[in-house]
Amino acid sequence: MGVGLAICQYAASEDVFQNVETIRRAIESANAEIYLFPELFLTSYGCRSFDAEALSKAEESIADISEEKGIAIAVGMPTIRSGKAYNSLVFFTPDSKSRYDKLYLANFAPYDEGIFEPGSRPTMVYWEGLKIGLEVCYDVMFPEIHRHYAKKGADLILVASASAEKSRNAMETVVPARSFENTVYTAFCNNIGMGPAGKFYGGSAIFSPLGQKIDQLGDTEGIVLAYIDSEEITAARSARHHLQDLRDDIDWS
């Protein structure tokens, strides 16, 4: 069994509705069951003042696209609740909407996410027979999140990112390692263009359950298409016993 995945690396504008149209055009240009867009794509990463009404209308439009096309769409966006802003990855399907709030906010140079509240729990979603974990950028540096999803049976982890050139080496080192150590597919979708953290390096990629790079983009707009194959996951877990060999009897104190 397999599912088509499109990792959509596009430059975001400061116009929420223009970004919705970019999402629509990207979806119409590819053939997949899941579409992933970068961190805070709906407003652009540099936006720090949010129109709650515009965000709500944009979410409705994305939900309509999902229903119309019969697909899942994962989009990085701010969400506003009780007057507080969260850096979220929202996963739309034709009949549901799930939200993951970034657990680890990046508040070190060149990033400043101080306007956001940190999330409090991971989010697993289900689509086309797949178990899918959600993460946002800096979260991937904390191995317990990937491991949590893997222990829950995840097949695929979606990572929406806004990584500047300064973070390229870290991401290109850590993301494939997360796939390998947890024997899961990992899809990494990064911003491009200029932002408050400098130039985003792009480099959106998909890694196999053995940490092998399946495909990767450069620093221009485009889409990485991949096939998430459950048989590959089974084969990887047969070859590498990382999850089978986990122990719960070790005293770490």
C-alpha cells in the first residue's frame, strides 16, 4: 500500500489570500494524496501582526480545496485562540481539521518567535491508511518527538520549516538521522526567499525509513513528489530493530 506525497516549496507573500491561491495552484500542478507547505506559509514567516478574520476565511478556503479535491493539505500558519497566537501546522482532510502547535519555539539568533505561545502536546493524524506525525522546524532537534510518533506506529512525519542558511548544516544532518533512528519516512518542507532570519535555504526533501534521501529541491520554487510505501517501512523495521529493541526497564536516574 502507498500514498502519494507532494512537498510544496513556494515563496510566501504577506497576503494571506494570495498564499491560499498559491496553495491551490500547487495542488493543481501535482498529483498526490497529501500536500505539505512550509512553516507559517499562510502569512509568511516574517508576519507578526495577524488578522484573525482573514485567517479564519483562509482556513475555510483551504478546507474547501481539501474537500473539493479529496486530498489532505498540511499548511504552516498562525492560529489564534483566546487572544494568544500559536505557530501551528494544520492538517486538513475532506472531513476534518487537526492542529499541531510548535512545541519548541526558536528564540535565538537569527530567529525570534517570542510572539507565539508554545504548544503542549504532539499530534498524530490519520489519512489513507497512514499514521502521520506533525512537527514544525526546531522541533526536529528534539528526538523525543519523532520517537514518540514512531512508538505510536507512525509511518510518516511531516516537518514544516523556516530554516535560514545558518541552519542548513543542522537540518541536513538531523532530519535524515530522525528517519533512520525511528524507521519512518520524514518529509521536510522549507521556506525560500528572504525573511527576518535572512535567506531561507529551501532544500525541501523526503527521506526513507532508512534515512536515505529520496529527492530534494534547491533554493527555487518547486515540488518534490514521493510515494510513501508501507512495504518499505516494514522492510526497514525488519532490517533495523531500533524500535523493537527499545527498553523500558532502564534506570536513567
